[in-house]
Amino acid sequence: MRILFATSNPNKVEEASSVLGKSGHRVEQLLLDGEPPDFDEPKELGLEAVAVAKIQQALGLIRGTRLEGSAIMVEDSGIFLDAFDDWPGAESSDVEREIGLEGVLSMLSDGRQRGAEYRAVAIVSDGFGMWVGTGVCRGRISDEARGDEGFGYDPIFVPDDGDGRTFGEWGEGKSSGITHRAKAMNRLAELLGSPSR
Ligand code: ITT
């Protein structure tokens, strides 16, 4: 199935394409007039509500165009810190922009617990059916930023299923199937079944 991914983040497209490609699906970034769509995101309501808002807006934007009826995908994700009661969650990109990774590290510097997890909620819809896949990648926040692969919080996130390196140091780790996004995409692949529909 051809799936148009409504996201502004090329890293997400690459990961989704690699996972869903194994099940025969083709993932392309949804561009309207050459640009990824911009969504209103009710971040205070959490990842799932944001993902639902994004898919509704994306389907609305393609209604009446030649893309109507296409399979559209959206995904919302974030990092959840144990020490701060699952903050920043859906606000992860804002926090990253506002205080940076050094800001996050300094908030944890007074001996607070360093457990954390990435979570993702992905939705595919063709305007009739709707399929939802979720995934969690458990880990901890490193003492310092290490590596420059990946994006976002990867230089300070050490996955439990890895070898002690951050995702920033261990780029292949992002394609090993252990990430929140890979798990959400694999679940979607199960739900979507064979690509012949
Ligand atoms: P779209 O909304 O356009 O899809 P985005 O990057 O803004 O792209 P989100 O709103 O879902 O995506 O925000 C996700 C943020 O969570 C992202 O900017 C990072 O700060 C963090 N994040 C999520 N998944 C991540 C990953 O795999 N590696 C590193 N940081 C991640």
C-alpha cells in the first residue's frame, strides 16, 4: 500500500519507510503545494489526542483533491521522564527548542532518577478505516550528551535494549526495531495486513 506520511520530520519518514517497507508498503512524505502540512496540536491533551487531531486535519486538507481516498499516516511522539511525572511528553519538541538537551541534563543533575521512555502513537486512515499503532522504547537519560546521529533527544537517550550507547552514538540502533516508532509501525503493518488491499 502507498502511505502518505503527514509529517515535517524527515527522520520519521525514513524510519517508517524502512519498517513498513519490509511488509511491502511504500511510505512517502505528504506534501501539499510542495510543503508538509502544518497542524494545530492540542499538546496539553497528550500524544493520542494530538495524533487524532493531526489525522482529522490531514484528511480535511486532502478532501476534494486528487489525494482523497489515499492512505494517510500521522505520528505523534515524545520523551517521558520518570523524574518529572512523564513530562515533557507531547511537548518534547517545544522543550527541546526552549531549553535544549543541556537544559534537560541540568534538571536531572541533582541525583534525580534517570529512567525515561520514548512513546509513539501512529495512525493510518483512508477516510473510512482507521488503524492505530503504539510503541514504547524504555531507557535512561545519560550523564552527558554523546554522539550526533539521530535527532531530538537521541544524544542523551540510552535504550535498555542496547549496549550502553546513546542512540546518538548508535545510529544503527534506530533501525534495529527496538524504537517506539518501529514498534508502532510494526503494529500498523500487522493491522494493515497484506499490501494488496
Ligand atoms: P511532526 O509533528 O511534523 O510529525 P515533529 O518532529 O514536530 O514532527 P512531534 O510533534 O511528534 O514531531 O514531536 C516529537 C518530538 O519528540 C521530537 O521533536 C523530539 O524532540 C522527540 N522525539 C520523538 N521521537 C524521537 C526519536 O526517535 N528520537 C529523538 N527524539 C524524539
